[in-house]
Amino acid sequence: MRRKDLAEGWDSLNDGGSAMAFGTAFLTRRDYLYLCVPSVIVGEGVTLVINPAHHAYGAVKLSTARTFRFDERMFKR
């Protein structure tokens, strides 16, 4: 999924519900196991949204999980 394919304001805290409607439709249709969307927090990154309602969800295995922490030096300006 590319940024230009998303509804305007999808990354806003007050997007009028467009992001929620898009996500709900993705989950409800169950066409895809995952959706790769641009990260709101890290502009160059992506977020992988896994659909637990998809028939292949039971085969999903996470190999690494870790907590993301901001470096405190970022806030000492």
C-alpha cells in the first residue's frame, strides 16, 4: 500500500474515521493475510497489519518481538 493510495488525512489523529473504515473493511473481507501500510510514526518505515480472521492466520509465527524505545537523547534539545 502506498501513501498516495490512502484517503487524505489517514495519518491524522482526527481523520474522520477513514483509517478505521479502511482497516475494518480489510479485516472483514479476509482477502489477504496481511496489509503493509506506511508507518505514521517512522515516515520511511512500514507497518504490517496481520488479519486474524484470515484462514491462514493459524500458520503465522513471529520470530522476533521486542519493545520499541525512543532514545532519551531525542528529547534533550
